[in-house]
Amino acid sequence: MTADRAQFLQERADGVGGSDIHHIYNLTPYGCARKLWYEKTKHVPDYPRKETGPMRRGNALEAVIADEYATLTGRKLQKAGQLIDPQHPELR
């Protein structure tokens, strides 16, 4: 894991972002509020942690997809990092 990825995951644990919404509402098939609680409170989960093929592919292909989008649309993309609401820093 790169230092940037490790830092991103650390910052992500400090609040609730868009990719956490399905957990809050227990949306099937992947959402689980209990799983989110374990993640955000840094408790050791009482279930096995599995990284699925789609999760690995999503992380690996993120830059490829961004480059393809930029090529097809002519738009320039730049990494913005996490956007944090100044009044509600728990919202990311």
C-alpha cells in the first residue's frame, strides 16, 4: 500500500463520505451499519474481512478510467483530495 493510500484511508476513517452511505442505510447487498461502525471506530471486526475482486479492480482501474474519461471528454482532471464540510467536518 502506498503512503498516499494509507493517508487517504486514515483521513477517510475520520468521517462519513459518499461511499459510506449504503452502510448507514443497510442497503443490500453490500451495506451494513455494524460494519461501518467497526471501520470508523477502529475496532477489530467480529467477521472476516474480505477484499473482493470488484474492490481490487475498482482500486486498480481508477486512474485508467479517469484517463479515459479525460481523453473522451477533453476535460482536464485533477486530484482534489477529500472535501470536508467546514461546519461539519465529519461529513467528507
